[in-house]
Amino acid sequence: MTDQELVEKAFTMLEKAYIPYSHFPVGAALEGADGTVYTGCNVENAAYGSCICAERTALVKAVSEGCRSFRRLAVVGSGEDYCWPCGSCRQMLYEFAPDLEILVGRGDHQFVKYTLRELMPHGFGPAALG
């Protein structure tokens, strides 16, 4: 699967987002090391702290299916600017894949590519506990 195809999978999730408060849909597509793709969208809640981002939705789906190793993540929004993963998502992803490639898209389907280490250069992961 190409980077653009993974980004397009993430875009298919925008319509599934539950966003009655922010009206800001986000879609994600997370590729496991075996090539399986787990998708997610953001899900809001009236108790704002209970909201979950698209990236964490995809990650939790993958982990609940037994996947623990990941290659790439596409995260997209419908706006004019790139849809960057928040700090909580970066931390959750770092737990499993500090070298993850991140494709960050915007509404016109253009994207940029970074590694998670570039977005979170001094991440706290399992090794920090040892």
C-alpha cells in the first residue's frame, strides 16, 4: 500500500466521526507491521475529557486485536491546515512504535511525512522505566 492509499483510507473515516461539539472530523489509518490496517475516527462526548481521538481509536482497535507493532499512521482532517496528532496520541503511539512514520493530511488530500521521533523527540516510553 502506498502512502497516498493509506491517507485515503484515513479520509474514508471522516464521515464516521462523532463530532456534535467541535464539528471537526478526524480520520486515521494505522498500518501494522504485518500490513493490516486499523482505522479510526474521533468520538466526542459531552464530558469533554472522555473524548477519544481518531489515532487512539485506531490504536486501541489494533491492540485489542493483538497487534503490537506498527509501521505507519495516516491522520487527516477536512481543514485547510494539516491535522497534527495531539500530545496524548503521540504518547500512546510512542508506547508501541517510537519510530512510526506519520502521514499528516489536510482537506485537499495533500500530506507531509514525519517520524514520531521527529514529532516527539524526547518521548517517554517503556525503556524509561527500566
